[in-house]
Amino acid sequence: MNVAYETATRSKPAWGYVRTLTQQEELPLLRDHLLRLDAESRHDRFNGFLDDSFIESYAARCADDGTVIIAYIENGVVRGAAELHPPESPDWLPEIAFSVEACVRRRGVGTSLFRLLIEEARAKGYKTLRITTGAENHAMRALAGKFGAHLAFRHGESTGTIDLTRQPQAEPAKLVSAPFAGIRAVMNFSCVYRTLLSAIAAGVYRDAKDFIAGFRRGFRMTRRRLEYRS
């Protein structure tokens, strides 16, 4: 199963979000995403130029065979997808694949999808993943290498495995946490703001308390003087 990915140079950051598609969503959203891939990306993804009917049947099969699809979404449209395919038999390895549309490349989408897919595979108890990419897809080969893939060139494609037992626990994907970063910032600001208000209130209370105590002392002294004079 082949992989399409971005070039190595980064541009502006992604502003979408990542989540796992439900089974009902997989067929239409994955299908439409794969159909939007340009010719080069489609070639890299499937190691050949394939017609639309193949992609439609491929997406339908993914929706029926338990494939997990983690999608990068912008404005309700899937622009990137990471696929985790269950092993077809006890002797086979689970297989992963990626595709990212040209309009969102060089934004770290592939890296975030890769990281989350590894975490999903680990959660399912998988120990080893199989990955296949086109021999000319140098960016994807470099990305896979960063996550510990050992690739070998054969029959015009690079095939390899990722040993999850040697993978460190991945940090949360920045892309996923990005929508929550603003929330955390607001919460942190609110906490600081509440602390500041509490400090101000405490200071005002102390000042008011000191003022009242001083006023009472002064009043008592004045009353005593008046009583003494009388």
C-alpha cells in the first residue's frame, strides 16, 4: 500500500484539525479526498495511475474491512488521511498508508497524521507495522525513516516495517493540540486574572480593615478626651 506525502520544505502552518472518521463517514470523505489527489500524488499513493472507479471501490473496501482513518480536516473537507489497515490474515502485518492534498502540504500535516496513527496502532496492541511507498517519494521515505521505518527498495517501490516496541511514546501531535492551545491559554489567563483579582481584593480588604481599625481607635481616643474634659 503506497504513501503520498508532502515535500520536505515547510510553509505556513495548518489551521485545520485531526480526528478519526466514523465508519459512516469513511466512504464519502475518504473517497472524495482520494479523488481530489493530483496525478502525481495519486501515482505516489497507489504506485501507479489509477482511474476513479478503482479509488471508489478502494474507499468502499476501507469502510467495510475495519480500516481506521485518521483525517486532517479543513472547513469540513478531508485534506489528508492516514490509514491503518488490519492484517488480512494472522501471518500478515497491519499496514499503513498516507495521502495529503497539494493545497495543504508543507504544513506538518503528514507528520501529525503519522504520529497519531502510530499511537492508534499501539493502542490496538500492534507491535509492527508495514509501510510501502513509491521509490521516488523521497519526502515520505525520509518521514518514515524519522519514525524508525527500515525501508528496502524492491520492484520499483520501497517497503519496510516500523517496530512499535522500539518507538518512544509520542508527544501529543501539535496539530491536534493546536485547537486546544487557545483554550488552554484562555484558561491560564482566566486563572491569572482570578488570582490577580483575589490579590487586589485581599489588598483592598486589608487596607479597609486597617482603615476601620484606625478609625475606631481614633474614635475611642476622641471619646475618652471628651469624657475627661466633661
